[in-house]
Amino acid sequence: MALETFNDVLAFVQVVRAGSFTRAAALVGVSPSALSHAVRGLENRLGVRLLTRTTRSIATTEAGERLFNSVAPRFEEIDAEVAAVAGLCDKPVGTIRITAAEHAATSVLWPKLSAVMRDYPDINVEITIDYTMADIVSQRFDAGVRVGDQVAKDMIAVRITPDLRMAVVGAPAYFATRPQPRSPLELAQHDCIRLRLPTHGGFLPWDLGKNGQEAKYPVSGQWVFNNSSSIVRAALAGYGLAYVPEDMVLDDIDAGRLVRVLDDWCSPYPGYHLYYPSRRQSSGALAVIVEALRYRA
């Protein structure tokens, strides 16, 4: 295969994986027009259309689907072998791309990795904040972070935290005019600061229970955010109750800036796990990341 055709096939695979020329261009560091030109060149040489393009989306044709399913796994194999060879050198090298929700990124990935990355100057770490349960294979991530019961069974999973708990908190100023809730049913009488989930456009339900009886409680309120740090900020300002990972607010609780309620209704849930496809385990750079993050009780 001529080098030009090989590069154009790779460009085609990247576009299909990303779902658009714009997203693929951002991932590989070229312009969308360059990728479009490469794919059109491939179509011209093959004499068949591979993609159906609209102003907002792309879709593979029957020929494009066949080509993608045939060659995409082979590019994955090439990547894995290159990573394996790179891992044979004295110093691990390469870029490790990780997808994680905001809380995992700020409370686990940053503190643990920043403590060791100076010892590995040839390893680059790219962390993408994402709540959408990204397909790490199709979106070209090396690893992802999710709570234990959300990790796909075909992935290698490594625990990186103990079990976690949520906390329901409000500012003293808020409780100056509202009684503290004694059960989750009383949340209907409160302003609750909500988290919108991009996965399906809905809100995170408040999962509360005790004595083995768990239930998801819908709540309402004036403020909605798509990240937990903004929710904490609004709670500190007295705008309502927040439902967030407890480690985000322990200092504020100790300092009296927030008051914890419904504590006995917040049960532990599985901690975070780093997960990755089995073919990535030969990467020396990923091995460094895994060991730095691994939870040791």
C-alpha cells in the first residue's frame, strides 16, 4: 500500500471513531479541511463513497462500514505493538490519555500523579473531564476512571480509592430560615442544587437509604450545574442543599461553613477504578500510571 493511501485510511478511521471531522481534527492536531481532503482522496482512489456527510454529522456507507470494521482493529494492534516496543526502553515514554469525571480527576488523579510525574519526564498525561461514560477504545483513550460497578466486564480494572460516600450539606445561613431535613422525603420542601448529567440530559438523583433500603429521590431547586465544584460554591453561598462526594466538603463541615444532614442516609458505594483494555497492559508508560494510582489499603 502506498504511504499516501495508508495515511488516508488512517484519517478515515480517525474521523469515523470521532464521529465528525472537527472532533477528529482536534484529537490528531490537524485541520478539519486536511482530514476531509484525505478522506476524499481515498474515496477517489477506491472509486466508492465511504462517508455520507451532512452539515451536522457523518455516517459510513456500506463500503465505509466494511472498510472501518476491517482496518480499525489493525491500527489498534499497531498502536499496541508500538507501545510495547516503547516500553522496552530504560525509561517509559509516551502519552497516556485518561477520561474521568471531575471529582475523580481533582481528588485522585491530580494528587497521586503530580506526586510522581517529575520522576518520569518522558511520560505525558492528558486528562479529559467527562461524565458521559466514554467508550475509551473508540475515542482513543488509554484508560478511564469510573466507580467500580460502572466498569465494563471486558476491561482490566484496578481499584484506586476505597469505597466512597456522598454528603448532603447546606450553609448555616440556609438553615437559618429552613428546618434541617430528617428524612429524604423532606427534601421536597427544600431548594436542592442539582447536577445535570450529559449522558441522557437528566439530573443526578439523590441516592439515599439505610438498613439496606436504597432509593433514588428526585429533587428540585433554583440552581443547576454540570460540575460538583460549582454546586459546592452555591451551597456555601446559602442557595440550597448540595449532594456531593463527602471529601469535597469535609473541610467546610469542620470549619462550620457547611452543615451536614441526612448523614445516616448516605451509604458507602464502590470506589473509583482505573480501567483499560487488556491490549494496553504492555505499555510501560501506562504501567507507571497504574502503579501510581493503585489503592493500597
